[in-house]
Amino acid sequence: MLQVTDDNLALASAGLQEEQFCIEWFEAGRSLIKRKTVQGTALHLQRRNGKYLTDGQIIYQDADRYVRISTLPCTCMVLTAEDPAVIGDFCYDVGNRHLPVFCVGENAFGVAYDARLYEALASKFGAHLRLEKIKLLPHQALLYF
């Protein structure tokens, strides 16, 4: 089992075998993750610095291989609108459920799929709302202060 901490972060050298360590969008902030890479290597990731894991980040490297984070795409409810009032209503409705909203493109905002919430949002926003399989990344999250 590979023991990985924040101290093991490095840049990959050419010629090394790449292994992918897949995470879900909501695991990007976790401090402890134990699972196998796609290639079958057991990995124990223990983070200390509190920063989010990012898609493509290299978390381990030795003489033969390196391990790269891969954020899995998930089904999302995506609102596309140019009207700030529509965007504001969407963010308010999702925020009332304490779910994070992500800016996933120009005038496009997404949230992880929830069946009950989708029904309510679809009836309110109609053609502005669609389901799409995308990666939700920490730097896309809307922050409040």
C-alpha cells in the first residue's frame, strides 16, 4: 500500500507509468482516502494542508510510476441563462438545499443531480435546465462570504 501525504506531491518525469486515482467531486476536500488506483495499487492518501485535490494533480511519484488524481464526471443539473435574475433564482433555490453551485461554463451553472430537486427546478426553469454528465471541480465552486 502506498502511503501518500502532502509531502509526496511532485511533478512527473517522462517515461514513468501513470496510474489514476479516481475521486468523486465531493471527495476533493477529504483528508483521508483509502482505495485502489485504476491499475490496482492500494493507496492510502492522508492530507494535512487542507487544500482541495485537483483533477490532474500528481500525488505520488517513485522511480517507476506516478499517481495522478482523476475527478470522475457525474450527472449534473445545468442551468444556462443570460438573465441575472434567472441565475439568482437558481442559486437561491439550490442554496436553500445547502448544495454547492458550480460555474461550469459561460452563463452555465451546475449542481450535482438530485431527483426531487430536479423536478422542482425543471418545473420552474424549463428549457434553461438540462441534465449533463460533467466534472465538478473545486475551483468552479461559487463561494460566499
